[in-house]
Amino acid sequence: MSRIIEQGGTIPAPPVRTSSAFSIDKDKLIKGIYRISTFLTAPSSVEDILGKILDEVVDSMGFDRGIILLLDEARENLYTRVVKNYSEEEARRAFSVHLNLKKHDSFETRVAKTGHYIALEDSETDPRTTETDRKISAFYKRGSTFYAPLKIEEDVIGIIAVWTKEKSRFSPDEIEILLTFANQVSIIIHITRLFEINREKIDQLLILQEAVSGLNSTYSIERIHEILIRSAQRIAKAEKALIYFLDIEKNRVFINDGERGFIDDRNEYGDRVGRTIIRRAMDSDAITVRQPGGEEDDAVPLYEGYPCEVAIPLKVKDRFKGVLLLGMKAGVYSRDQINVLDILVNNAATSYDSAIMHSMLSIEAKSLKTEVEKLKEREDFLLGFHNILGKSKKMVGIFHVIEEVAKHDTNILIQGESGTGKELVSRAIHRQSQRHEKRFVDVNCAAIPGTLLESELFGYEAGAFTDARKRKIGLLEYASGGTLFLDEIGDMSLPLQAKFLRMLEDGYIRRLGGNESIPVDVRFIFATNRDLSKMVAEGSFREDLFYRISVVPIILPPLRERGDDLLLLARNYLEEFNRKFNKKVKGFTKEAEEILRRYSWPGNVRELKNIIERIMILRDVGRFITPENIPAEIKASAAQDPVVQLDELLPLTSASDRIDYKQAVDRLTGKIKGRILSRALQLSGGNKTKAAQLLNISRYALIRELKKAGKQAETAT
């Protein structure tokens, strides 16, 4: 007999399975959760991220299929965003059917309304299965199914459903794991949607501004139609568009479908139009939306296979009356899209009459310019986010994540190479949080020995050990009410990890040598330059602690992956040291900038700052920093090709060409030697003695090899 396990109920211990629909591979699961975490900072669309998430959930847990449905803006309908392992026909049906929370009684709508998960052993025979459920289960061949709400705090934003063809019970552990997935997915969807919404608003306003400008500069009816249709389709992401004009005086209609325009008799064309929402929009003089899952509607789509429609009234004085109609195969028209489309249509309508076009459009253009400037100001704010400079896509994405996660006391794990600015990000999160008036305490776990780290964090009572003459308050207690930043968390010992995990779970600490449980209220931010998922697999980092600290990951890109951010940072540091050393260096020459671009910057932003400071202190710098001012080890490394190109070593263009074999081999050997020497100097910070030790040669041998490499480079050029 099948059963439904609903959240909040008692879950009896499951019997031994006779047939398991899936089995959990913990290593695969860890990797899956980690990969899902990384999607947060990857610049991508909601569909792309949701597709990757669903792939990970289904594949990591061993399900056969899955689907993610989201609630529309009105919170009335569930619509499909992504599917996994669906056939073409199944996918077409899933995307074309919306589930209305009032009209449809199904497991999907039940989960969306209650916010409780449902674990279903047998989708066909369970007594709670409705007729709608039975149809869905039969069509998609569902056996055991798990439905989980996607929630932000208590607000449901959608659901995720996964199932197997076989029938199997869900154990408490499996349910807990699935809910962990769902919670993580919810956070990622929420943050990604917020970022996408903001980006879409800017795009829509920019399209609108471009359209208004075009309408304002033309007196051609054909051009006005072209601008209106093209811009409307871009704003709404619609596949079909049509302008319908009714000439009241001559009792005829003008139709333009984006490809051609034609005039027809009103009566002949009116029968077809009268069955669509065009007639309804014209009669009511109101925007009319038709999409699956809405209220009962007897209107038919104008274009077959495009059921999602919006009709926006278009009026030109008293003579003409019309409608802009847009159609989509699947999707939802957002409130923002409709508002922007309404503005566009109003502007297009006024442009038909040249007498009022200039006055009306100039006002709208100014208004739109102001709106775009406001949004641009917000972007500019993000580019200089709390002393973190950057305008690359990756950094702008991180700024949006920081802004959103700062509002919540969720544990954050910042990952990135040394020198990428992990502490700066942690301080930015603190300043944006509700705890900004409280303490920000930073601890480097790698800099404090393991035994001492425990006493530093938890404190100790007098007499706890030999040198403990009086009580000491630990940093966890000291930071209570504020934020504690634990850098290099991967260096924490396993015994201390266990104690720290218990503190995270309970919210209490106990000083060394003490018996009193002391409550602490701390927002935790963790950072590491190590691969914690790999450490978990190796057994050097606790799996349960990894889950607790990496609820929201922030992955900082290395400087070499940040494009023009390199020069932005370099110029900023130049200005900083101009002020500090009372100099007036204006910038970098193009040649110097090219050297900086070609260098790999293993020390990232920290190394860049140190190099600029060294140049400003030690070098005889004129009005501009030139290649001569840049340290030799930087130039040597930048001069090396990232790869050895075969065409350089073997410059043959035909079978009749000849090369000197020995010369080609010597050239290749010289390039490889040069790269090894540069890398050693790079790792040693330009110190030749340390570089020689790295290569296990004498300092004099290193200098000799450097001279050889320099001569070979001159010969090659």
C-alpha cells in the first residue's frame, strides 16, 4: 500500500526495500551540492542555471526524471521552467500547460499552497491521488515521486518534483537530503532571479529609449510600424507580433504582421479577429492578457500554437483605433514587460500625428533618460562596491550576490586564490548587514597553531592550563552580536572542527576548563583558498561542517580572469600612491599596460598593489610609467608565450622549404628554460637567491642562465 509523507508529520522507520528506485553515492552527492553552489556566481540566465541544478539533483540522487515549476507574478499559476529527461512531446505538453492553484487540485498545487513537501511511494494507487494527479502520473510514467517546495523564508516561489519509474519508499535521510537540495536551489533561484530582473529592467528601458528615439526621428508610417513591432518583440521576447488598425471613417482595417502590411475590408477580416483578444482589448480599451492556466477564456489564439498573448490598445485621436498583439509559444508576460510595452505603444500612437509627436516624445525621452540614469547610477555604485573595484561580469555578479546575502544571517563561504580580496568581501557583507553597527572580528586560522586557535576562539577559565592565570573571553563570545570572519578555515584541525560544528548547531560555547554554556549570536563568514570538497573526500575536512559553512558560496575570480579590471585596479593604486608619496604620475604607457596584461599575476590583486607601490618608491618614474619602470621579473614572465607555438619553431610553408633542426631544438629548449626561470622568479618574488634554491642550483648558475635566456630572446627577435 502506498503512502504520502507530509512535512510536519511523523515519519515511521521504513522497512527494508525490496526494490530501490535510487541509491545515494555520497561522493557524487558532495560534488553535486558543491557544483550547485558554484552556479550562484556564474553569470548566466535563470533557464541555464535551473537546467544545471535539475541535472545535478536528478543525476546525484539517481532519479529518472525531474521538473521545476515556478509561480507567476500573481502567485496564481505554476508554470514549467525546466525539465529533465522528457521526450519532445512530454516537454511540449509540460511547457504549454499551466497549473492554476484555485482550479487544479494536484500534488504540485498542494505543495505550492501549503509549503510542505510530499513524499509519495506510489503515484498511481495512493488514495489521495486526484484525477489530475492520475493523468499526470500516467502520462509521465511516475512511480515514486518527491515534491519539495522552493521557499525563501516562508514564501513559496515554486516547486521541484523528481521521480523514479520504480516504486520505493523514501527514508528520512533521503528526505533530508532532498530538502537540503531544495533549500539550496531556492536561494540560488531567488538571487539569480533578482539579478536577472534588474538586468532585464535595464535592457527593457534601453530598448524603449532606443525605440522612442527612433520614433522621434521619423515621419514614415512604415518606419513607425517597424520600430514598434521590432521593439515590442525584444521587450516581451515574443515570437509573433501584429498591429491591427481600424479606420472608423472608412470602415476598413490595416494589418501589419512585421513582414508585410495590407488593407482589408473590416467585415471580411472582422470574423477572425472577433474571436481573439484583439476585439476584447479594443472594446474595453484595456490591456488584455491570455495565457494557459488563467481564468476560463473562450478566446482563441490568433496564431495557432502561440497560446500566450497580450493585446495592448493603440489609439490615434478619434479616427483610428488599434491594438498591438504579441504571441508566444510558452512563457509568462511579467508586469514590468507589460508596463514598458504600454509606454512604447503610447509613444507609437502619438508618433502617427506629427503635430504632437515632438512635444510628447521629448517629454518621454527625458523621463526615460532619467530612469536609465538612475539604473546606471546603481550599476556605477556596484562597480565601486565598498572599496572593491571591478566592472567585469564576474565581479558585478558578485556585487549583486553580496548585496542580497548581506540581508540574511546565512553562513557564507568565500573561495578564491590568495590575494583575490576575500577579507574585503567579508567586510563589505558586514557593512551591508543589519549587524553593521556591531563588531567585525577577523581570524586567520592558518596563522594560529591548532591548540592556541581553540583557546582564542572559545576562551578559557583561570587554571584551565598551566599559563591560564585568569579568565579570557574567546573571540566567539567577543564577536557576539556582530560578524566573525574565519579566514583559511581549511587549516582548522579535525578535533577543533568537531567542536566548532557543535557550536554552530547549538549556538552555545563552553570555555576551556569551564562548565557553563554561554549563548553566542554571531554571523559567520568563512574563507579559504583550498578545495574543501576535495578535502572532504580525503577525510581532512568534516563533511557535515562543509554543508553548514557553505550555504551560500562566493567564488572570487583570480585577477587574470577579470579582463579590464586589471587596468582599473592599477590606475586606482597609482592614484593612491600619488597621494601617499606626493607624486604626479598620470598613468601607464600602452606598452606598459600590455606588459601588465600579459603577466599572469599569481599573487592576484595583492601582488598588483605591491608592484605598483614598488615602482612608485624605487623607480625613477616620469609623467607616465613605461616598460623600463616595470620590474625585470614581471617583464621576463610577460614576455614568455603562454604556449610554445609549432609555427614559430617549424616555419615551413611547403615541402620545398628547409629548416635547421639543431637551431629549432635549441630555440625550443631556450623557450622552455626561459619559462622555468621566469616561474621560479615569479614564485620567489624576484629574489634570485630564493629562485636558485627552488631550482636546486647556485645563485651564480641562475644568473648565468638568465643571461643566456636574454641573449636567446634578442637573437630570436
